[in-house]
Amino acid sequence: MSRLGDAFSRGRPALVTFVTAGDPTPAATPAILDALVEGGADVIELGMPFTDPMADGPAIQRANLRSLGAGTRTADIFAIANGFRARHPDVPLVLMGYANPMLRRGAAWFADQCAGADVDGVICVDVPAEEDAALGPALRAEGIALIRLATPTTDAARLPAVLHGAGGFLYYVSVAGITGMQQAASGSIAQAVAKLKANTDLPIAVGFGVRTPEQAAEVAKVADGVVVGSAIVDVIAAAAERGIDPAPDVARLVKELSGAVRAARKEMAA
């Protein structure tokens, strides 16, 4: 079984965590990734910094600017990914970002770099399913999952296109908006997850607006995975402002999130 498949096959929801590569510096990112693993993250999304992150709210926008201001390059991101894989051979790593950094040197080049770093999956926010040919075939040829996004506005007519060629897991964006700003009602998330599960065998991970252990626990009751990004990025930002190492605070928050996610499903089974 693949690393992503294994992460969603443990009899409990997976905690999926996001940080931006190079935030606050490329040198600081490896320790932050290690802290995510230490805290209990099952899957890690490593954001590729970009100047115009249109789907992201203020927290991740600022993380992108901090990273780019620190001089982070695509080569640094793949170096970070390579180092992570050497330290954590069993933890899935997904690159998440936008088409420009991924495609500026060509899809084949990007897929080759992902394969060389043993990356498990890629989420490209601004290449729609209808334009799969831009990136999908190159990634699948290297055995890398192209993880697609579904939203509250993904209707029955479009869902087959979203699912065609998708792999790893399906990322359900629970709100029609940007990251970290608001959270959908648990009832609407449950309905959406049920609809998606009726159409795919891929695990469903829910994100956007999940910030606290309590919110993560509610999502964990209905979804196969819970995605948390902005709350972790805020912890990194606060530490950077104080000039301290963010890794201990990141590990502490992720431990609280992972504990809540695991307890939620146990509570339902009791």
C-alpha cells in the first residue's frame, strides 16, 4: 500500500497538516516538519510559496511573503523534501501550491523533481480538472497522486471530471472562500462528505476554516481526514515575531489537534 493509502487506513481519521516551505526561512522548515511528525500528523502538505496565492487567506498569504522574502527557491523546496524523506521514510508528503511554480519549467521537469524527492502527491490549486493535461499525465507517469479539490459548488454534473484522474485523497474545501477565515456548519460538512463518498472510494479530507482541536474533532466524526493549515502557520508567525524557534509550539498544537481527532472517532464508537 502507498504511504497515502496507509495514512487513511488506520481505522481512524487522518490529521493532515499544512505549512509553507521556507517560512520563516528555508533553514527553519526541516525542524518545523519534524515537529509536525512529532505532534502526530499523518500527512504533511508542504506549500510552495507564490506571489499571488489566490485561494489563501491572510495568514498563509503572509507566510508566502515571509518565505519569498527569505529567498526561498524551488530548489530549496525540493531539498527540504529530500531531507524530509530521508528522516521520515514512512510519512506521506504532499506539495501544495499554484501552477506557475509547478509548470514554469514544464510538467515533466516538475514531476521528475517530485519523483526524485519521493513526494507522494501534489495539489495544484489553480489548474482545474478540465485542464488535467497540463500536469496530471506527467505526475501519474511518475506514480505521484494528483489530489483534487471539491467545493460546496461542485455539483453532480462536474464531480465526475473532478474525480477522473484523481488520486491519494479528495480534498473537500468546506467553505466557498479562502483559507482560515470561516468554518462550515458540521451538518453541511456531513452531507457533503456523504455525497462525495457515494461517488468515489478515495478518502475524503476536509479543510479550510478548521483551526481548533474542537473544530477538528467535529470534522473527524464525519470525514476520513482533517486538514489544518492557517492555525499552524499563525503559530509559526508568532514565534518568528518573537525571534524564537517555532518547532516546539508547532509540536504542541499538532499534538492537541491529533489527540482531538483520534478521540472524536473513539467517542462515536463508544
